[in-house]
Amino acid sequence: MAVLKVRLYSNPILRKKCPEVEEVDKEIKKLLDDMADTMYHDEGIGLAAPQVGVLKRAIVVDVGEGLTALANPKILWRQGKATGPEGCLSLPGIFLKIKRSQEVIVEGIDKNGETKQIGAAGLYARTLQHEIDHLNGVLITDHISRKKLKSIRQQLRKIEEGR
């Protein structure tokens, strides 16, 4: 297992839509393990494959209830709305209030190759939605107004410049 390099805001891979994982094989299991190591090392609660430079539909999440590692996650159902703060390992130091569904049901393939459905609410639901957004090239900055985006432009430039 290894800690991988997290790609930052301006990296073009973060804007690409990821293709589906064909099979949960040794390579995907290792990727999920390495992503979990990276997430824990960087003190995050979620991480998506494009954030570590891999265009695969794979995510890891742990909001304190244990690790969830999924390939090809998709939201089957959503309900309610809640606005809350979100950060992102690809946008260090930036926290934005984002409106998300309060509850979701997500389906994906676990490390054993089995299809699982997960019901989630609150922070767990928010984090799953955040990571699935990454698989579609969507960042938290895409969920805010132009006015708010303008107010964090200087912070974004510092991330782009690597400061």
C-alpha cells in the first residue's frame, strides 16, 4: 500500500469524466487500498480516483463509520436538501457551503466484486455525493455562485501556483 500524490485544483484530470471499471481485479483492489491510505494520510474523509491521477470510477469514503470502497458508484435515489460545509483534498484550505441531498442510496461494486447498495444520510450522504461528483469532473466550485467564486479566486490561484 502507498500514499499517492493528490492532484490539485488546476490539474485537468479533475475535469474529466471517468470510464467505468470493467472488473474489480488486483489492480483496482490495490488502487482502492492506496486511495484509502492516501485519504487517511491527508486526513480526508473521501477521495476519488481522478484526485490521484487515475481515470477510473472508484471512490473511498470514511466519515467515522468505517471504510467504504466502491467501484462504479452511482446514486439510485435521493431525498431532501441540506446545505453544509465541504472541503476537498484537491482544494486545500478552501471550505464552501454546498447544497446536497440529505439522504441517498448509492450502488457500487465492493472490493470483493459484489454489488452493494448503501443507504446514507447526513455527512455520509454528502461525502458520497462529493466523491461521485469527482468521477464526473465536477468540483465543489461548480456548486457555488459566480460572486462566491470570485471571492475565493486568490486562494484558487495560490493552489494553482503550488503555494
